Amino acid sequence: MAIPDSVLAELAPIGTLRAAVNGSNAALVRIDERTGVPTGPSVDLASALADEAGCPLSIVKYPSAAAILASAERNEWDIALIAADPSRTDRFAFSPPYTFVTATYLVPEMSDTQSVADMDVSGRRIAAARGAAYTKEIERQVKHATIVYVETPSAAVEMLRAGGSDAAAGLRQSLEPTALGDPAFRTLPDAFSEIPQTVAVLKDNKAAAAFVAKFVESYLRKGPLQ
């Protein structure tokens, strides 16, 4: 269906909808190791949005949410499939959540940590990706443990492997392959956050934000994400 020119001017100003996706969010974006082509629920939603707007789609891959946020003023993307977080509302308008992802900790198998609550102890070190929505949640929750900031979720796991932290924070679906592939590590059974995943646009693009919000609501009525 045709959409107003005022919406299209904000949503796809170059005539192609450029969608930023977080390649480290394994729950929603899967990168083919051979071709580098991204697939997954975030890509499917962006593709459906481009179809609705009647324009081509270009997927712009980033290694982390922090990298997407850092690029916001460089005119590299038009929408970003990222988590909503209160710390980001000064810069972005978020659609209703299209799904939620679970954040937890990866710890050594021999650790005495059995639950998320056990992590918040003086002297414990939590490796977490700078700027990630789940890291913002850790900052709000943790009172005693120390957060060790790294640039990407994979760097948090590497820091844990190297003994530089007592846990690596991340999305469960991203951490579980390490736990399944290495008996020296395990994920905790509970979670410290359920993170809303949304479609974001720059806050000044009010017409695009309203269009995207209505689209996401309609998209979700068609059934659960695959």
C-alpha cells in the first residue's frame, strides 16, 4: 500500500530502507558463516516493513548494540532493531516490543554461584558489553559486585575464559553455545532481565515513528515470530 510522502521521507530518505541489526544478538539475528548473510526474526520484520513501505531493504550489520548507538548520527541507517531502554529515550523513539529476550550470566562450572542473586557480592566481577541494554539493567540492579566493561558480548566471554571476571553477562541464546560446547562453563538457570526488542527511529522522525509503531502492532497480530 502507498504511504504518505511525509512518512517515506523520514523512514527511507534515500529510497531504500536501511535497517541496523545487532549481529551479536543470536536470538534474533543469525549470520551465515560462509556468506555473511543475516537471517532471523529481526531481518524478517525489517523485510516486512520495507514491503509495507514499498521500498527496497538494506540490512546494515553491526557487532553490538553499542556500535549501532554510536553510529546513530552518521546517517548509516533509518531504523534500528534494538532493545528499548530508558537511557535511550532521549535519542530514539521505540515501537512496541516485537519480542523479549532473556539475559543471564555464564559462569565457571566450579563457581559457587547458583542464581543471579548470588552474583551481587562484593569482590565478584561481571564482564558486560558496554552500552548493551542488559548492561544498563545490571547497572541498575547491582550494588556490590564490580562491572568490568568490554566492547562486545563475545569479549565478555573471552574475559571470563581468561580469568579476568567471575561471570559474563549476555543474552541466554548467545551464552548457551559456550556452555554446551565447553563443560568448564554453565549458564545460570534464572535471568536478571527480560529485554524488550523494538524497532527504533531517531526521535525527531515523528511521522516514521508513528508508522513503525502501527506496523509492528499489525505484524504481531499475524502470529508469533519464527
